[in-house]
Amino acid sequence: MVKKNKAIFFDRDGTLIKTLVSKNNTPIAIKNYKQLRFENNSKLVIERFQKKYLIFIITNQPDVSRGKNLKKNVILINDIIKKKLKIDQVYTCYSDKDKNYMRKPNPGMIYKAQKKYKLNLSQSYVVGDRNKDILAGKKAKCKTVLINKRYNILSEIYPDFKIDNLKELLKIIKV
Ligand SMILES: [Mg+2]
């Protein structure tokens, strides 16, 4: 098999799995595996890219350091997703400190994967539903795709591509 040196980095909540949304229309991470619902077409879309791309999840889970959720709940959710979607590796940042290099919008998790898998980041993509995802991707010089969930979040961020759902990714990344 040809060794893959490019990747698609997916955000988790609101991108591969459904996120909860607060009353004022901002996303909230699920707390346990019983709340886990996959986004439509997540398996189909990832299967399509697996031949040519390594598939990673990069996810901020600050509820753990804020004492609002337990690490073991996050790990269990991640394990289920990893198995079901055949993700190569899940990178999780539990910190809620914005200066933490691993926490998106910082690019630490992307560089960690690059180092391990010798990735060509300019041929890699970051896909997410929030500004933090897009910014992390831009800092690491990846191509960026925003899934526009129309949250109540102002944005001055310009992704390379904007789509309305995961399936539209098939039109952007050709395999
Ligand atoms: Mg998200």
C-alpha cells in the first residue's frame, strides 16, 4: 500500500457528530455516549477519503478542565467514533486555556500529527464548524473548510471553502 502523507483533520462536535445547541444558538459538547449521534453521511464521506488521506479528529474538550465532564466520558465517546468511522487517530485537548498550544485555534494538535505521520500540510485539509477550527488550519497552512451551521457566532474568518453539510465535502476534495 502506498504510504499516505496527507490528511483530513476533522473537528468532532458539530462536524462528525451532532452537537447540542444552547438557547442562544451556540454549540455545546455532548457529555456521554448516550447522547452520541453521527452527522448524516459521516461514514460514507470518510470511507471515500480513506484511500488517499489519513483521517484524524482534532477536538477541544475544555469541559474536562472546567469540571463539567469527566475525561473517561470523553474518551469513551472518542473510542466509539474512532471505531465506527475508522479514524486513524483522535487528538484531544482538555485544556480551557487559550494560550495552550494544543487548544484550537492554536495548531498544536495538527503539528503533533504532522510530526508522527510526516504529513504534507499544504495538501491537507481542516474541516470544522467553528472559527477556531479554521484558524488552527490556517496557522498550520492547511486548506480549510467551514461547515456552516449558522450558529449565533460572528465571524471575520475566511475559510478556503464553505459548505452546508458533510456530503458537500465530496465536491471539494477529489479522490
Ligand atoms: Mg465543532
